Amino acid sequence: MKEKTGKAQRVENPRQAKDENAKEKALEASYRRWDTEAFSALVKKAYVRYENCRLCPRNCGVNRCKGEKGFCRTKDQAIVSSSGPHFGEEDPLVGKRGSGTVFFANCQLRCVFCQNYTIAHEGQGRLVEDETLARMMLSLQREGCHNINLVTPTHVVPNILSAVEKARVKGLTVPICYNTSSYEEAETLQMLSGVVDLYLADMKWMDEEQAAVYAEKEPSDYPEKAKQAITEMYQQVGPLVTDDEGIAQRGLMLRHLVMPNKVAGTKSFVQWVANNLSPDVYVNIMGQYRPAHKATDYEAIARKITHQEFEEAVQMAREAGLVNLDERSISQFQAFHRRLFR
Ligand code: SF4
């Protein structure tokens, strides 16, 4: 059948249309699939956790609903430092229109070399109601962002769930990305199962002693907690899945910041990923360490990494068999050093 213009009319192939619907459905943000009552029950259950807060491994046991504060210095309302499209994240998150980032103030890990210490340590930001957080998410989506990227979210998980509950009934459809230091309780992450589709997770140190030195109040359980947390994330969302344009829809993305003098334990990290998750997990080996905040007080980390240290880290990852490294990040570091030493 022809259209009057003489142009061939697109005839739907029913099987192809069915396939496309199935694909679209498979890529739909998971939180869209909940029924209203079940989601509401999830939010209530999460808020109860504020009454005796053990959301993270700091295990404070304070009642945040009564205004008590634990290590994260946050009551039962989120503090947001800023929100907007962000183009500095990994390519599958940024795409053409940016990752819709919400930076939460305060952090329950607090590294001595933190590059955002005014936000993460000093809590710069403004208190927001869950309703406002929901509006921020919708506004980021309207601006065209490919996802909602929640940075340092651990201590405000109940607020996040409540905001997603409100935003989804008003038309939020883009995936939620949980961007974390990985100092997490697996039990808290379980509340995010079927809500968060993308995990962007750091692995900072593989050694307990290093973790105890380089974050406040000696969190020597960091490596163990982070490994448990990352395993939970991988069980929930699996490997990275992108759409036809390479935009992340679902899956685990790992980050590992190479530190001077092997402080981060890169070799042990890449081997752990290959042996315990899968060699094709997306891993970004990052070379942008610089001694910020109090890092210059610590001799081993008081400088940037060398070109050789970075090359060795990448080599370790390849030797461990990892096949889904962020190649752009690697080539950017190499190009920068070539320019520097030309
Ligand atoms: S989220 Fe905050 S109050 Fe709760 S356990 Fe962690 S640091 Fe303590």
C-alpha cells in the first residue's frame, strides 16, 4: 500500500514491533514496575531505619527522626549541595545530554584526600524535602539527562526512595544511578533492589590497614564491606547493559582510583573482580588522583601518581583478564602525560 505522496508507507512487521516492545520493556527503569502500595510500603520500611540508624557500617544507632545525628551528621532530611547535568562522568552515563547529577552533602566515609571536602566533610548544601528532591529528578529528566545520578547517597536512602515514589507517579522514567564509595551495608542495598538500575561503585582500598589510615575514624572494615556491597549490587543488576546509542540502562560500573605507592591495592582489586564477579564487568581504572584536603599530611599519598604507576595498574587489570576497561579514561591519562613530557 502506498501513501498519496507516493512515499512508501512504513508497514509494521508485527514480529519486529513485538520484539521492539519487549526490548523497550526490558530497558524500562525498574522502579516503573512497582505497584503503588508495594512502593509505599518500601518507603515506610526504609524510614523506620532512621529511628535506630544502622544504614551504613558506621552503625551509629541514633534516632534521626528525633533530630539525633550520627557520623554522617544528617538528620532525617537530605541536604543537597547541587544538581544539574554533569558531563564529567563515564561515557555511558553522560551520552549527549549529560548525567542528571544530585550531589548530597555529608559522607559516611570521609577520606583524608577528598576532593569535595567542603560538601562531603563540611556538609555544604541546603536541606530539601523529599518532594523537592522528586522535583529535582523530574527537572533533570526534562533537561534531557539520561539518568538520575545520586552522588554520596548512602545516608539518605529513605529520602531517595520517598522521592522516587513521588517522581515516578509524575512521569519519571530515566534510570536511577547510585553513585557510592561502596562503604555500605548489603542490607541497605537490598532495599534498592528493583529501584536502582545502575550502580557506579568505587573500590578505594583492598587492605584494612590502608582503609584505617586514609579515612576518618579508621574504617578498617571498608574492604570487607565494600566487597559484600559490590557483590550485592552485581547480583541485583548484573553487567552493564546499554541501549543502541551506548547509553547505560542497567548494570554495575566499577571505579578504582589508582593511588601513589600502591595504597589502593590495585592488583588485589582487579583479581578480585575477575575471580568473584566476572572478567567482563565494566571497570574504570582512574588516574586523576591528586593530594587534596589533608593528603599532604600523609607521606605515602602526598603526590600525584606517576605515569609508570598508572601503566602498571592498567597492565595488572589486563593481566587479571578484565576485558571491559574504560578505554577512554586510559587513553586520556596517557595523552595528558605525553603532552606533559613532550
Ligand atoms: S547513615 Fe549516618 S547515622 Fe546512619 S549509621 Fe551511617 S553514619 Fe551513622
